[in-house]
Amino acid sequence: MSGDKSLADVCTVRLADWQRDGAALRDIRETVFVREQNVPTELEWDELDVRCLHLIAFNREGSPIGTARLLRNSTVGTVGRMAVLKEWRGRGVGRALVHRLLEEAEKWGIMQLVLHAQTHATGFYERFGFRAEGDLFKEAGIPHVKMVLNRGQVHRTAETAETKD
């Protein structure tokens, strides 16, 4: 797959097209968020999907195993809907997705990335230079914290995170 980024031969990440890859993206998010984390279906799906850049991760056999999306609003990008199937967590799939998100953000000229991290995942995002801002809050009944990464940190932290795994 041309233009894809592999990480330790575990997975391949490529840009996804919502029209072409929507069923696979939906399956991953449905599995992780709706079934596993009990997020109400009406909160999981929104009108933003058609406007976002989507990534999809595949295992070596070509099965979809992870996804993330990026919404651009001028020079600010919002990362969301990052999901990796349970059996693939801790194996570098999330790291590969974030690396690709950082690359795409740079291409788009995004100066700041913002995300709402589930509290158990803050350490993961901190490895890429994201910093928590503000108080804890709940989304879909799950504790979250806002995290921010400024552009000057994007390139530098992508390289640093690679060496910490």
C-alpha cells in the first residue's frame, strides 16, 4: 500500500476515505466505544465524520484493527475517535496512528492539536508531548481530560515517542 507507514511489522496505517472505508471504521468504533465502553450509539456518530481526515490501521493479514480522525478548524486540529481493537492494544498500533496523525497535521499546517483523552490514556498521549489542560470531565459517562500539543512540539515529540517504546 503506497504511502503507508509501518511500525515494527505490526500494522500498516493509511488515510481512509469515509465513503470507501466507512464500514470498517464504523465496525472498529462500534466494537470499542459502543459495545466495550458502553458509549450510547447516538453519542458515537455525528455529522463531523464526513468532514474529517480518517486513518485506518490494518494488521499484516489486512484486517482493520484501529482508527482515528482529525478535524481541522483553521490552524487547530481536533483528534478524536481513536480506537484500537482490544487484542491489538499495547502492540504499537495506537503509536502508529498518532505518528501518522502528527505527519498529517504538519502537512495541513496545523499549529495546535487538541484531544479529549480518557484519563487512563493520558500517559500515552504525554509521550507525544500532549499536555493536560483544565479539570477532568465526563464524556459519555467516561472520565476525560483535555490535552493540547502545540506545533513547535509536533515534529520533535514524534521522534522522541518512537524511542520510548
